[in-house]
Amino acid sequence: MSARWGWQVSTLVLFVSLWLLQALANGQTHHEQARDFFNKQGNGNHTNNWAVLVCASRYWFNYRHMANALGMYRTVKRLGIPDSNIILMLADDAACNNRNKFPGNVYANPGQGLDLYGDNIEVDYRGYEVTVENFIRLLTGRVDPSVPRTKRLLTDDRSNIFVYMTGHGGNEFLKFQDNEEISAFDIADAFEQMWQKKRYNEIFFMIDTCQATTMYSKFYSPNILATGSSQLGENSYSYENDRDLGISVIDTYTHYVLEYLEQINKTSQLTMQDLFDIHDPGKMRSTPGVRSNLFSRPLNKALLTDFFGGVSQAEVMAEEDIKSHVMSSIAEKVPRPGAGEKKTKALTPSAVKMVALQEPLSKGDGIPSATARAWTGAGLVGLLVAWVTISATR
């Protein structure tokens, strides 16, 4: 009877232990769950987003090209990319033009509903600074030492870059200031230099001009996604005129892209595929194109905010590890007074917190993995079953 009772107990303990073992193997600590929460969306390989917005035209009759670029500028700022990570190249000769009925303002829709110029705008390259040479130097980082940081593209191999260009173009060229041209080969080679110098993680290239898709036909560098407003032999058209200004205020393709982006916020889960799905040759009066063969991710997995939004990084640390890590960091970072030196002031709690944030733990420090927990559980199960079996046979 004692042996039978022992066998039943052993079986029950074994089933319960196996269930607990499975739970341990599949389960996650709170720290792992938090880490997965911050890393589950978008591309975890990039840590910062940049935007390069180029209006290659000048003169009053190209008002719409300036509005195109300013519309993109407003959108990426609204979605979280700071001015420090936006390079805006603009002729900037429309807002204060003598023919502008609304001085100091630029509108992208009839009726003057939204001023795109306003008070909160930073133009990095203005007027005659908008040249092919400056654009290529900006991308490749080959700038003169005297160029200020605000005019530099300070990217690295963890940077996603949105490059937007608008102006008058043709088959494999885009005019700059009605004075010179940049070719599809020039941009392709600039991107290749960027890749070789580890200046980007991914690039999203968008261009609104006539025969736009020809401008990215020569790209050959990896991790580039490109789209354009029109195919070879097609024109890109303006959207509508403003009777007060007597001029077109925005291009059709850019209008519909901005209209779509207006519905998203910083936490949007819409993807690049969702954006490309709005391409409608009937409404846009041209046939937009997409080139994704150089891009390494599925379009339905790449979020719009991977290029249009800001990036927030968080490092998850175990509470017990924070204490030991902070103390070791303090010992390394706080200078010890030498002979004749005054003692340094004690660190405040906020200073201690900053030390912890500046020196995050490496991934997995102090946090047991599911595999380690599973093996530990297996050992405990074995000991428990052996003890019950031995006790039952006595």
C-alpha cells in the first residue's frame, strides 16, 4: 500500500514538475518582457533618423516646389525628427517675394489654411548655397572644416535617412537652380560612398519631378528603398492653383503623400507598403514607381516611422544590477582628490541616475535566460522525483 501510494505521489509530482518546467522554459522575466516591448516594432538596427529635404528650384513660378519641401519638413518634425537631424536646402525666395500677397508665408493649399513657413523653420542651405556640389558633399561628409555642425549630415551606420528631392527634371537628371544638373549616376555614386564610409543603415529616397523613377535607376548600394512620382516619358503635374497668388501651390504626388502622412502619429504601425498602396495614377495623373530590390526588409514590415519619425532608445536593467553598476561607475568616473586638492562634492541622486543612464548594462547582464532557468528547473525536478521515489520504496 505504501509503495502504491508512493508511486501515485511520484507520478503527480512528475506531471506538476514538468508543467512548471515548461512554464519556466517559455516564460519571460519582467526585464525580458520590457526589452521585447521596446524592440518588437520596426527595425531594431537603427538608433537615429535623419531627413535631407531638397528643393532644387528657385524663382516665383516654382513656388510649388518650395511648398513641397516645406510640407515634408513640417511632417517629419511633427513625427519626431528634431531640427538638429533635418537638413533643409531651399532657394527661400518665395516667402518674401514682392509678388507674394501674403508676405512671410508659404501655403500648400488654396484658401491659405496652413502656413508652412511660419516662425519655427530652420533653413540650412539657402539661395545660392543650394548647389550640386554642396549636396554631394553633404551626403558624403566631405565638407570643409569651416562648415558648421548644423550644415553637416552627422550620420553613422545606425542611421536611417529620408532623402526627399523636388524640382524640374528629365531622364536621369534634376536641375539645380536652373543653373546646373545632378544626374542619377551622381546620386548613386554618392550613396555608395556613404555605404562604404558607414554613413547609413537604410535610406528612403523619394523624388517628385518629371520622369522621376529614372533618378534612382542607377542605384546599386544595399539597403535603399526608392520611390518617384512618374515613369520614364511621363510628366509630374501640379495639384491646383491659388487664385489669390495666381500660381500653383503644390505638386500632385507630394500633395497625396502629405495628405496620407497627416493621419499618422509617432506611434503609428502603418508600413511603407501602406504608403505605396495609395499610389493611384488616375488621381496623381502620373504613374508613381517603387524600387525595393536593394532593400533588405519586406515593405509590410518596415514602419513609416522608421524614416519619417523620431527614434527613442531605452535600456532595460535589473534593479539589483543598477545598484552595483552605479557604484562601480561612480568609482571609475568620480576623481579622487590628490595631495593638496579639494574634495569633490557628493553626487546627488540625479547625478547618480545620469551615470547609470550613460553606462547601460550590456544586453542580458544579470538576467537569467529562459534556457538557464529551464536547466535549473530540470535539476530540481530530478532531485524531487528521486527523493519521492526513494521515500516510497522504504
